[in-house]
Amino acid sequence: MAGYDISSITYLILFGLIVLSVISFIFIIRSLYSNSSAKSKKSDEIEKKLDKIIALLEKERNS
């Protein structure tokens, strides 16, 4: 460690923490996006099933 002084080590650690923070932020945003799209797909499927149930109940009531 003859060529490194305390300020260069501090800057290296700070830079590493910034890079780690950016990578973590990207992964969090990516997981939130994938979870929201999965929930949206599930809610669309539930909505279709409910529409089918309502149609069957109306058909049964009218018969």
C-alpha cells in the first residue's frame, strides 16, 4: 500500500458504494415493474372469470 494514501482509499470506497447503490436501485425498480405487470395480468384473468360468472348468473336468472 505504498502508493495509496488515505484520500484515494476513501474515494475508492465511496465510488464502490455509489456503484453498489445504483445497481441495487436498478434491481429494485426492475422487480417492482415485473411484480406490477404480473399483478395486472392476474387481475385481468380474475376480471374475465368474474364476467363469466356474472353472465352465467344472469342467464340462470332469466331462464
